[in-house]
Amino acid sequence: MRIVDPHIHIWDLATGLYPHFEKPSTGFSGSNAPIARSYLLDELRAEGGGEIDIAKAVNVEAFPTDPLKESAYLQALSDYSGFPLAIVGAADLASPDADALLAAQLGFKNMRGIRQVVNRHPNPLYNYVSRDFMDDPVWRANVASLGRRGLSFDLQLYPHQFDSAARVIAASPETVFIVNHAGMFADRTLAGWRQWRDGLRTLARFENVNIKISGLGMFDVKWTLESIRPYALEVLDAFGAKRAMFASNFPVDKLFGTYIALWRAFQAIVADFGAAEREALFAGNAERIYRF
């Protein structure tokens, strides 16, 4: 199975950039103890065994203490190893220094986009950030400028934030957006399902929005093929096979299963799709959207 994995994280604790992974912590998915350590490129490439060929990957920022040092490390890693590794870097788009930081990020040849997580939730356990960036006019203006700079935006949020995101997207027609982790369906109730399902279609109305089918284990830690199938198919029903991508979210989703089991499940979910659609979902869309 040849794949391009559009959502992975490499973190080397020797860089000092990831103090949050130096000791185990507990969040809404449980303890992260098994991955509270360095996770390096060689380990990622070995995850597929002899069954999955990870041809290329997209490294998404992992909340580094210094965004430019993270990008420099990843660029050097790709250059040295020869492995095609696109970079989605970190930047505080609400900062007065955002313009200079974005210019510096563009100095790395593998830089493709920016992620700044905006997840806010009434339950503090699910909160990622302490403020609502989507209400900030400086943040919105910088998101709108990304497309003109040649950068995409990885959008990580919860379903109750989809309407706010739609307003940001409408004001940013030049920016390509990639929704992370299938929209992070956290409220596992019937009302929560409907909010997520309908919200997907709100975002899918914008042609510059794509989505990754990933991170499903974060809200279904004992997932099975049958438990994740409805979510994957709902995303595909909303966005179609041309604007969706399967992704691993490793090593985070390593907490919930093996790399091989995850990609076998993805393969089974779309077994009756056409060959061109399957190729797009497993590799082609990631190559095009992240401009390999």
C-alpha cells in the first residue's frame, strides 16, 4: 500500500522544543505516557513494516517553544535523509510579529502551511487555547493573507466552532484550508452528531476547504473498523473524494492502535470506491494540496 501521510508529528526532545512531551500527562483521551518521549523519522518510517510504503509525509507543528527552530530542524531532517517531508509550521497569527514570522517561515523550502489550533470548549478538559482567535481581527486578517503568501492553513477546531470558521473562510478566499481530524467530533450525543454532520456541509460549501480523516482514536480510544466507518463515510459524503485525505496523526494515534491496523481500516472503508478515488484519498490529494 503506497501512501502519502498528510498528518504526522516528529518531535525530538533533544532539541528542547517540546517540554510538554518530556513527562506524561493526562487529557481527554487518557494518558500519553507511551509517547512522552522522542518520536523520530526512522520510527515513523518503520511503522508500516513491509506492508505500507510511506512515500511522503506532512509534518504538522507540535506546539514548539520556538516555531522557527522546529522548522529548521525538520528542513534539515528532510535534506539529510532525502525523505520528502512537507512542513506545516507554527505561528501566532494574532501577534504583532506575525508578518515577520511568516516571512521567516517561508525561508524553508519545504514550508507549505501554518497551523494555529483554535479549539475552544465549554469543558476545560477539551480546551486547547485560552482565547477565541477567530474573533480577533488581526488573526483573521493574517489568515486571509496566507494564500497570497503561498501558504495554506490547517484548521483544528470543534463542531460548535464551525459557523465561526465559515465566516473566517468566507473572508479568506485565497487561502486553502485543511480541516484537521475530521472536524473533531467530541460531543458523542445525537445532538452532537447532527451538529458535526451539518457543520461539515457548511464548511464543504467552500471550494477552498479540504479535510483530513484522521485523529478518530482521540474520541474513540478502543476504535474498530465498524466504529470509525460511519465517521469516515460521513466526511466523504460531505466533501467527496477530491477534497479528503486519510491521515495517521501518528504518534498521537499510536496510543489507540497500530499504524498498519489504521491504514487497513481505511482501505476496508473505501474498498468499493473506484481506483482513482482510492489513489486520491491515500496519496494524490495530499500530494496536490500540500504541493509536493
